[in-house]
Amino acid sequence: MSEHTSNSHGPLGQQTAYASSYDPGLLFPIARAETRASLGLSELALPFYGTDLWTGYEVSWLDERGKPIVAIAQFRLPCTSPNLIESKSFKLYLNSYNQSRFAGQEQVRAQMIQDLSAAAGADVSVQLEPVADAQLPIAEAGGECIDALPVTIEHYHPAPELLATGEELVEERLHSHLLKSNCPVTGQPDWATVEIHYRGSKIEREGLLKYVVSFREHQDFHEHCVERMFVDLQARCKPEFLTVFARYTRRGGLDINPWRSSAQGSAPDFERLVRQ
């Protein structure tokens, strides 16, 4: 295992000098395999398909005359990539473009594809749009919100035993704005809306809401939290079809939106919720 995929979390939690020129060496990949193994998952037979959708709101570089260009970036990392990319290192990498000159937007895009794909260990797609042309609509979370249920909360670490089903067969979309987890190194809070779309025995909503809240003191990366949710829901509720999609609020100009589904298909379009 290389230095960049060890248990060290690189620039996280450390005082950092911001690079003033392009530097792909700032990217810090983290192997997905260790956390997946703790969930009983094999990299060779994942129970889901998925994509990590990243939005970069603070992307800038210089044109050949030294004039700044600003853009919004959209990144898609396949969940089958050996590595995720640690978010602070991602931010530092993007900031390294700020004082670097490029011939045009396509050169920047091609460079990002090359660097991010090398770090992730799989093809990463990149879309850049000048801010003046960008269209990133504010959407509503899918399905019915379960947050108003009058539940008593006693668990603040993942408690899959809270999940249960009834006999009725349904297909429904539910969402909660109450998902919170914490950075595994700095302890800073990560806030998200989670959407669950499933078909099968009806999931008891009170238990589902309690389960979502049970992540409140859990320390893990966004992608791993979503995979834990998927695995727990699949094991406890045994749906015929399941999708878990979390939309985390941005930090440092980046938001992360992991999407995992039992059905192969296209990941959601890039939209943002009101908190993003």
C-alpha cells in the first residue's frame, strides 16, 4: 500500500501552506477497501453501483494574458475506483490552479481528468462551466420528508437494529434533512440530506428516522457513511430495489454527493438542494 493510501489522512488536520501554482501532487487518495472490508464487502463483488458526485464552486485559473477565469466544476468518480480523494487535498489541488496560466478551458479540463483519474485509479469525468453560463438549479429532495415524526432519540452512533419492516409491499421515496456525521480526523460536522428510494416490504418510518439520526456522532467519510446505510438497509429490510443518495453541504467550496443503487443506471443529474 502506498503512502497516499495508508491509514494516514494526509493534509487533514494539519496546518497547510496553499500552493500558488499548479501541483497535482497535492491530491491525496484514500483506499476504499479497508472501510468496505469492515462492512463485509468485497471489492470484487460490491452489492451496489454508484458514483460520487462532486461540485466545485471555487474553481479559477489564468488565461494566457493573465486574466482570471472562474468556473463551476462537476466531477464524477465511480464507486468502483480503488480510491476516493480526500476532500481537503482536492480543495488544495483546485486552488493550485489559481495563479497558473492555461491556453483555455479545455486544457484545464483535460489536465483535471488526467490528475483525478490517476489519483482515483479509474476514469473520472470533469465538466467545467463558466459562472456566467452555469445552470445548477435548486431542487427539492425526492419523496416524502420523515423529519416531523415525533420520535425519541437514544442512539447517536449507527444502530441498524432500529430498522424494521411491516408486511405491506410498497415502492416509495423518503428523505431526511437530519443526517449529520463527523470528519474522521478533524471531528468537524458534515451535514446532509439523505434520500432513500426502495421497493419491498414497507420500512417503519420511525425506526428509519432514528437510524438516520444515529449517525450524528459517527466519524467517517461521506462515501463510507452512504455505503454503511446501504448495507444496513439491505441487510435489515431486504428490499427488492434500493438507492441511497446523500447530498452533503459544501465545505471549502466543494460538496460531495455519494449515490449508491442496487440497479445499474445513470447517477442523478447535478442539482443542489437549498442548503448547498
